[in-house]
Amino acid sequence: MKNFILFFLLFISINLFSQVQENMIMDRFNMNAFNPAYVGSEGREVSFTSRSAWKGISQSPKTNYFYYSGNPKKNLSFGASVISNKVFIDTRTQYSIDASYRLNLNEGGNLFLGVKAGASSKKTDLDGLPRITNVSNPAISVDNDVTYPLFGLGALYKTKKFYFSVSIPNMLNPENFVDDDSTISSERPNTYFLTGTSLNLGGLFETKLNPFVSARIIPEGENQIHYGTTLDFKNTIEIGSGYKSTGFINLILILKTKFGFTIAYAYDYPSPEENPAIARSGSEFFIKFKF
């Protein structure tokens, strides 16, 4: 079983984690990871997210995400982000600059149009790959460090109680920018959708219900859909849960202060019908400061 898990991790590091914008539990709060139009929509803020999956497995997938957004100036906003995914011996890092332009529409709605540009790097630690022979394997490239450009587009429509996001975070297939195709898999552009609303329930705790749905459309792959909702109490505590079509259930706890700090923790675990031998729980930590 140990060898099976080892080679399964190697397989997903080559194939499933080709897109750096990967499988965050709290995608609703990390929208800029896949949509540059989010920059400026919440004002000036900085955030950090750390995601761990496959709990209990050595060298399991880990994601770290840093994001900064500036205030809009003449309806134009700029931001920056760094996303790092590490799976087994494979580490991929994305560096990007984001810009969005706000269009003020009727009835209090705003439309944000965004552009993402930057570069991604892939580094493979071949020395960390267990071997049973020292004979060279032509399927494993000797070039273990490559860099390629990224360019993405996005749009976000937002009112006080509703939002809808659509984006393609990278329209460029990296295999077109590397000399050796064995260093990276083909990555056809993925399309991301995210929509949600806020419903006032009132009561003593001024409760709000915040349902949302996100979708990741993967060409020639299995699409991923995330259904979720949270309950917000006096804009201070938010609790909720969700389900992903990958077979995982998640729980979320969010604490918000009047000083601009938001701290959140999420935990996901496989649904009962999943095989526990190949599906492990994970967690995600999120902190944000709004200036």
C-alpha cells in the first residue's frame, strides 16, 4: 500500500496539479487565485492561505497563497499574488500581477473586468525520487526546472447581495513554451465560475445566509463543482459547510473583527462512499487584513 500511495502521488503531481490554481476549500474567499477581476472589488487588503491535503501522508499536496489588492484609483485597481503548490517531488509556483477596471452600472451593481499576467515555474527534485536502479529513464527529463508565461482574463459582477464571477486564469498552454514536453503536461485553459448571494434572515443575531456555487470546467477532464453555504452572525462569526463533486465534504469557521482582520479555518474529509485508503482529509487556514 505504501508503494501504491507513493506512485499515486507521483502520478497526480505530473497530471492533476498542472494548473497552479488548485482545489482550495474556501474558493469563495480566494477568488483572486483564479479571477483577476476580484482585485479592488473589496478595497485594499492583503491575505495569506495555507492548504494541506492527504493528512497523514508524507510529502502530500500543500498549497500556499499570498495575495495583495490595492484601492481603486479612477476605477482602476492593481494587485499581486504568489501561489505555490508542492506535491511529492514537484513544486509549481505562479507569480502574477493583476489589474481590474470597475464599471458602475445601474441599480448599484458594479462590473469588474480583469487581466492577469506573470509567469509560472516548475521545479522537480529528482534526487527525492526513490529508485530501484540507476539506469537512466528516458521518460524522466533531466531538465527539472522550467519557466513559462501566463496570461488570464476575468469578469466579476457584484451588488450588495449578489455576485457572479467567470474567468480563465491562464489562456496559454505551457507546453508551447518549453523545449522538452516531458517536463510538463498539456494544460488546456480551465474556466472558472463562481456565484453566490446573501439573504437577510434577521433575528437577534442579525443572521445572514450566504449560499454559493463554484465550478471548474476542465477540458478533456472531470469538471469540479462546489456547493456550499455559510451562516453569518452579526458580521462577526461565520460558520458553514460544502460539498465538492470530487467526493469531499468541508466545514468552515470564520472570525471577523472590527479592526479589519479575518481569520478562517476549514476542514475537508471524504464522503462515506469514498475509499478511505486513497482519500484522506485535509485542512486550510486563511488570514486577511483589510486596510
